[in-house]
Amino acid sequence: MFKLLFSIIIMVFTFTNLAKADVKISGFMQHIVGMGDEIDGGVTDKFTRVSFGADTTTDNGWTVGGAFTFSTQVVNSGSSDAYLPTANSMYVQTDMGTVTIGQAADAATNLVPRVSAMVPGDGTDGYYFALFDSGTLATSDTGFAEVYYAQASSRINYALPVINGFSVQVTYTPALEFNSSTSNARQQTTEASNHGEATHVAVSYEGVMDGISYVAGIATINGNAKSTAGATNNDLAVVTGGIKATMGDITLGFHAYDHGESFGSVGDANKASDAGYTAAIEYVMGNITLGVGYAHQEKVDGGSSSNVKEDTITYFGLGYDIGGGVNTWVQFDNISHSDGDHATTETDPQLLMAGISLGF
């Protein structure tokens, strides 16, 4: 026992003296209760995580840092997590901008305002409703957002310095099949469910006009087609944009995206399509936040099918900041799913969720 204790003391002393960077540890825990009609209710959690970050200054004045975040979902269930906040990256910051390498956010995720996250209960951005409702039909990847949104792919992101309110970022991803859910081997598969090499380019502007503060952003995503045996697939071509405006305690927002024919094949009899939009309004009264949002997405698979699949959610949220890093919220969702086939009996779930979270 004495030898073990002595060894631990030596290790702690050694690493303490070797460390050159300031280390920060933070975390987040959240539990959610769901109930309603035509859904599976229960108690669950999402985004519970621990984060480690560090940064230092090199001899030439550069700031070099890094961070990694892992979710307890992966630890508890053994399932992989390809999306933020799970991440593992490093960055180098100079007067010329910041370069980030690793499993990190892309330019579109960073700069396009996330209107879907405005309403308490994380709107549709946190995708909490999908924890209880599995009927979503009109999505190719991340629901109610551009494809690969918030996916922690292995990439390089370059952020230019902010100039007069303008921000510009460019992201290069060698292969979208590699992310925080895959191993560190880089042998590409013959067939992949994700698109291949991709580039994100995004620009945003933040300013104030006549007492109204606003931020607007637009981004494009272009890349290689998915590799599928026996098919010549279309290249990835996406445009997305959003705007949020705040006047006093009220914030309005609108976001839209269009994937075009990115998920179809060349020569399809019926052309594939995939697009959606979100509108939201939020009102803050001290520690209390009220919000309402409307989100719609539709998709045509293409090929032999011309059916237009649709998902629509109208949601209302109430949030209360208790203080000390503790937040509570209630959200009601009125959901509609349609597969575009009039012979099918559609489902229209109604969902009531409540959550409590602690950030530290």
C-alpha cells in the first residue's frame, strides 16, 4: 500500500512539473422526461459529458491549445457518437487566424445561426423529440438542418480574424466517413454511407442597426458523391443560411437549407430533393425564457419514387434558470409525419418533455 501511494505521489509530482499548459475541466449533465400520444415515454438523458481543455503560448507568441470531450452515452451503452459535443481537436492561433485540426465542427456549423436551438428545450436542435418519437421520415442525416451539421468529422478548419463584424471560415474534410465514432485507421471503404471529400465555406456578419442587433450567416458544402455499388451518385452540393435579430428581450430567427440532388443518382427517373426551414421567436424575462418555433422538412428519395416525405413540428418552450449552472425547461411538440403515400395512415404524435441540467 505504501509503495502504491508513493508511486502515485511521484507520478503526480512528475506530470505537474512537466505540464506547460493551463488545463481546464468542465462538464454537463442533463436528464429528460417525455410523455405523450403516439410516442414512447420515459426518462432518459442526452449530452451528459466531460470536457478537458488546455492551451499554452509558444516561444514565438502563438497560442496552441486543444480539447477533447466524451459523452457518457458511449461509456454506458457502448454506442459510438459521431456528433458534437463529442470531439477531439487541437488549434493554433496567430494574427493570421486560427487553424483547427481533428474531430471538430465545420465552418457551416460554426457560423450559420442556429435558430432551431432558440426555444427552451433546445428547440429541434438537440433532437430531444427523437428520443421518444422514431417516426421522422424526411431526413438524410441531421433532421431540420443541413446534412452533416454538428458532425465531428476528422478535418482541418481555418477561421480568419473577425474584421468589421465579418467572419469567414473554410473547412476541408478528406473523407466524411471518418469522425469521432470511427477508429483512428484511415483505410477508406469501397462503399460508404457518407459522402467523401468535402469543403465547407461560410461567412457571417454581426452588427447593430436602429437598436436591433443581428447576426446572419450563409454557407455552402461541396464534395464527392457517396460510393454505392451499381450506382453513379450525385456530388454533394448544399446551401444553408440563417439570421437572428434581437430587439430588447425579443429574438426572431429564420434558418433554411437545401441539399438539392445530393442524395440522388445520375439518371434517376424522379430527381431526389431534400430541404427544410425553421422559424422561431423567443422572449426573455429575467431568469424566465418563453419561445415558440415551427420547423418543416421534406424529401424525395428519387429513383422509382416520387413521393414527398414530410415532417413538421410546432413547438412551445418554457425555461427557467435557477442559478448556479442549473437550468430547467418544459417543451410541448405537436408533430406530423407523412410518407407522401395517400394510402398510408399517418401518425401525428404529441409530446411533452421536461428537463433539468447542470453545467460545471
